[in-house]
Amino acid sequence: MTVKKDLEKALAAAESAKGTYSTFAASTDDQSAKTMYQQMAQDMDRHVVQINSRLSSTAENKLSNQE
């Protein structure tokens, strides 16, 4: 498997986890649990940004190497 495919799988997993945590936060009445799930979703936001950044730099490096 290529680095790009691995990063795409990681991105999909991070986005899925973010959605799951957001759903958990919305469906609980326990304020401490809600806060925890919201923080976990925010953590996954950061992961998504970092993975997207890595995907972009990988694509740019590939283009540079082809020139």
C-alpha cells in the first residue's frame, strides 16, 4: 500500500471517529460525558488537519520529483 493510500485510510478513520464522538456528545444528557466527547471530536479535528497537511505535502513532493 502506498503512503497516500495509508494517509487516506487514516483520514477516513479520523473523520469517522469525529462523527461518532459528535453523535455521542449530542445524544447524552450527562454534561461531563458531553464535554469529554466534544473534546475528543475537537482532537479528531486536529488529526484531520494534520493528515490533510501531510497528504498535501506528499502530493507536492511527488509532483516535484516528477519535474
